[in-house]
Amino acid sequence: MGCPLGGKEAYRQKFVVNGYSIMNCTECQHAFTDITLKPQEIKEIYSDRYFYGGKYGYPDYTLEKDILIRRGEKYAKLLSRHLQPGLLLDVGAAAGFIMKGFENAGWRTMGIEPNEHMAVYGRENLHMDIRTGTLEEASFAQSFDLVLLIQVIAHLFDLGKSMKHVSEKVKEGGYVLVETWNKNSLSARLLGQYWHEYSPPSTLNFFSKKSLDLLMGHYGFRLISRGRPGKKILGEHARSLLRYKFESSKSLKWLKGLERIIPQKARIPYPSEDLFYAIYQKNTK
Ligand SMILES: [Zn+2]
């Protein structure tokens, strides 16, 4: 095994989280796990507990409906500087809220989501075209003007196969929007192994801006722009993150007390200095 971004087999163990080793590539600084998940394990990770159970996922994802629809609208506005609305694929679409935001801005949308409950919710309540499944196993007849990988790239259990699919399914000159967590951010460096994104086996790859560019370049995409989403999450989600994340750390246990002072229904700006988005365009041949 080597770094999933290629190169030599030069890496060292950074730390162990949830019993899984997280490695750091000494060449490109990409961090990754060496876990090969079985289909049953993938099913288990994205079971309803992910969306309703707290811990790695959300206390109740559907409560964030309005926030996520607005986020979709914002991203659509951002992308309108580069291309006209067309057909997009949202990978890991969950209940289709972000898709809905894009639809409001004139896009036609398709989604794929491993959690059956979420996909059904999106199909029945929002009339979104969401398939149940994973990008690794999916095949689409269409090609897309835009593919959304919003907080999903770290979770892909076969990064190479997924990215090959993406590069084949994006039209010449089409776009990919990636939103992910920055392993070189201040909070990631301060928190070390307690950083929220180090949650294997749910997350498997941990990108920096540079290592994401490297991956995308490998599959024929070049960087167009990059920035920070002004992310808001519900108080309840923040409480759940704090509860789970700091339970296990002796030195950070005092932070758990913060949970009590965050109102459950409040919309709070999440300190997103560790989150970024990047827009890539497919190179024309
Ligand atoms: Zn590497």
C-alpha cells in the first residue's frame, strides 16, 4: 500500500483513531487510512444512525433543511460566474436539500446517496431525483455539466474508482465543486488526533488544499477558484459534535462544558476556518 495520490510508498503513522492507523505521506503530506471496507460495513456507517444518531454524523439531518437549501443557492450563485445552469450530479446527496437549492437557481439535478432513508425522504418530500447507492458502484447514462462533492470526498471508500467515474462523467470543460476539511488548518493542527474529521472508518482520506489539487490534477481537472463557505449549523449539531469529540480526550474535556451554553435551535456560525471549497474545471483535450 502507498499514498492514494500516487508516489512512492513513503509514509509514516501519524496516530491511531478509533483503532485505525492514520498515515501521513512524506512526499505530498496527504493523510489517509489503509482501511478496505466491506459492503456491509459501508451500509452500517451510513445507516440511519449517521443521520439521526449524533456521533460521527448528525443529530437530525432534516432539521438543517433550510440552512442546506440556502447553501445550495449560494454555491449556485458562485458557480454562475463560470457556467450557465445545466445538469448536475450531487454525490452523497443525503435528503437532497443542497440539490433543491441548485434547482431553485435553475439547475436540473440528479443525486446519489447510500442511505436509503435519506434518498426516500428526498424523493418523496422534495421530489428530487435521488438514487440509492454509492458512486463506486453507480453507472449513469448521462454526462454532467457539474458534479458536487460536498463533504463527501473524505468518505469515498474507493477514491481512485470514484474519481475515475467523476472524470468520465463530467463533460469537456465541465466543473466539479469540492467542499472538504483542511487537514493543514489551524484547528486541525491544534487538535491533532482529536480533530473532528479524523473519524475512521467514516472518513478515510484527509486533504489539504495542495493534496486536493494534486488529486484533481491527476484526473484531468484544474483549479479555478477556492474559498471558505460561510457555514452555519444548528446549535444542536454543534452540541452533538462537542459531546462526541471531547468525551475521549482528557486534556480537552473542559470544552465539553460549552455544550450547555449553546441553544439547541439557534443557528450558529460554525468556526469554518478548517473547511474550504474548490472549483475545478475539466481540461479540454
Ligand atoms: Zn502522497
